[in-house]
Amino acid sequence: MTTIQPEVTTERVAMITFLLCSGRRFRTAEVAALMGLTRQGAYAQLARIARVVPVVLDGGEWFLANPGDSRQQPVDGEMIE
């Protein structure tokens, strides 16, 4: 079986969002390695996703928040793990 590697930003965002919505939790460095990005690039992608999808960064991990989760907040001020 062949693994499809994302080649453009849209594909990276789709894969990250799909995996997060499937219950996966990620550290920024894991997303960077998985998607072929720098840690700063991975953080930027995750922060943009978090603007429109209830994804939070808590305890160094990104994950899909439950509705009403008080941890859902802007992540612009967070440090890169």
C-alpha cells in the first residue's frame, strides 16, 4: 500500500484536520515531521486551523476540543513546544 504524501498546503491542512477530528493528538514537532514542515510552519498551520475548528493546544498537545471546552481560546501567544 502506498502512503500519500501531501504536496501543497491545502492537502496538509486537510490531513491534519482529518487526523485531529479522528481523535489523534499531536505535538507541534510531530506535525512538522509528518507534514515535512519546520516546527514554526507546523505551529502556524495548526494555529490557523484552530481559528475555524475547535482545536486546542493544552499541555503541549493539539487536539479537538469538546463543545463548550473552556480551554478553547486563541493560540497566538503560545510557545512552540
